[in-house]
Amino acid sequence: MAARDYYEVLGVSRDASAEQIKKAYRGLARKHHPDANPGDKTSEAKFKEVQNAYDILSDPEKKARFDQFGSAAFEGFGPAGPRSGASEWAARQAGAGGFENVDLSDIFGPRAGAGQGFGGMGEDAGGGGIFDEIITRMRGGERGGRGRRSQPAPEAAEASLTIPFLTAVRGGETTIELEREPGRRESKVVKIPPGLESGAKIRLKGQGDASGQLDLIITVTVEPHPYFKREGRDLSVEVPITVSEAILGAKVEVPTLDGPKTMTIPAGSSSGQKLRLRGQGVPTSKNHPAGDLYIISKVVVPRSVDEESRRLIEQFAELNPSRPRDGLW
């Protein structure tokens, strides 16, 4: 089926302004949107046609190309093979029956003149846009006599790396095993900036392949720590304390990134109570200030007590009546 005139699809004149084209598109898109016409294949097809027309006419470069050459400038190559769309367009432009009657200098400039033909277009030839693509496809995916890959080359190689919690928090170095050539593995030292979290990516310039042409992008996974937990720039750690320490208060050792430190547990502390050590969380990095370390007390009750201890606890309860659940629910 021949493609319709994009101006006709949107119902606007060829000299319509960009605002008029947008207004027409919005009205038709609302009218034929699949959500407004569930199950209506005709409306669905019309919506796609309207969308395609607007994609062309809303882009100044594509619009100018369409105004000059019509819809053939944007046609794909159908079941009849790669020559169908291209030769049909060429015949219309040349006014004759075949592509051979077209003067390439009219399209690509004098560089494509006599003596060059199709094969004379070297790597330094100027980009021909859609016309370059048409000739490329007609030659079976070649340009300048050289084979071209149908898909663009990857911009970077990818790898994954799991690092210890403390390395991620404090920064440091670790190694990753790479196979940049088949059958040849090598170790690469990777610098870890402080404060890295799971999902972060590290880019190594020119390390993606043996030629040095590709970058290597490493996605990081951070191992959990046996007792430190992280939330943003802050760290937390549970510190067990005895019943007597909770009631009377005490000085206890607590873990930090720099080793054990002594801090005071205030008298009357309950399980879950938080104490903060400022600046003892994730270290400063670039524009990020250091986080804090939160010590979370966890009262540990003995599993069994002797008779004398039980008597004293019962006496304590009588002397210090408490109703901790009042008002909670």
C-alpha cells in the first residue's frame, strides 16, 4: 500500500506552522488512542499512522526531506527485496525506468561523479543520510566495497565485582579477573572510592578489550557485614548490654571502623535505644560529609537465675512498679 501524504494524515496544509501541526496531532491522537478505543484495530492503525506523520513533520530536518522527496525518503524495504523501495524512488526522481539514469552528483555532490560510481565512495565520502543508506542497502550492506556490521559495536564491555563491606565503606583496592582475550585471564587492580554502594558502576578507560578500544564498566555488589549495617552515609551496630548495665549505666567497648572505642551507656537504657557517635560512619568523600555511627543497645536477659537472684528481682519489681505497655494500644 502506498504511503499517504503526512500532511493529509494530520489534516493540515503544507504551509502549516509547527504549532498547527502539533495541535492537529494532539486532537487526532486523543481521538484514536488505543486506550480510548479498546479492541478497535482500525483506530489502533490510525493512531500509529498519525504518530508516524507527526514524528516526521515535527522534526525540521525530516520535514524538509519529506517536502523535497516525499515519503520514499523514509520507506523501509519490503518483502520484494532491498531494491523495491530504492529503485521506485530513483525512477521517480530521474523520470526514467531505472536507477542507472540518476546523476549521483545531484545527490552527493561532485565527489560522486564520473569514474567513481558506487564503488568509488571511499571512507572519507560525506554522509549521505537516507540516500547513503539506500545505496548501502542496495549493495547488500556494503559501502565503499567494505563489509559493514548491521549492528553498532558496543560502547563498553561489562563485568561484575563483589567487594567486602569495609572496602566499600572506607575505600581501597581489590582485584578483578578479566578474560579480554579467549583463553587468557589476567588480574586487574581496581581502586574503590570510599562510600560505594551495591549497584554502583566503575568505568575503566580502555580496559574492555585487548586492543584498548573499549572501556570496561564494572557493576559493584557489596557483601553484607556481620554486625555493621548501612543506611546512606550512616552506620549502625547493635551492642549487647546486661540488665544491670541497662539499669545502672556503664562504660562499654563498642566497635567502630577505626577499632573499639569506649562509650557510656546511660542509666535506665532500654533495648533499641540509640546513641550517636558523630563522624564515625561512612568517611568523607568528594562533596559528601562523613556519616554518623549509631550504637543500638540490646538488653540481654539471663536464661536462668538462682533462687536468691529470683527473690531479689521479685523484691526489685515490688519496689519499682512499672507499666511499660500502658497507652501503646
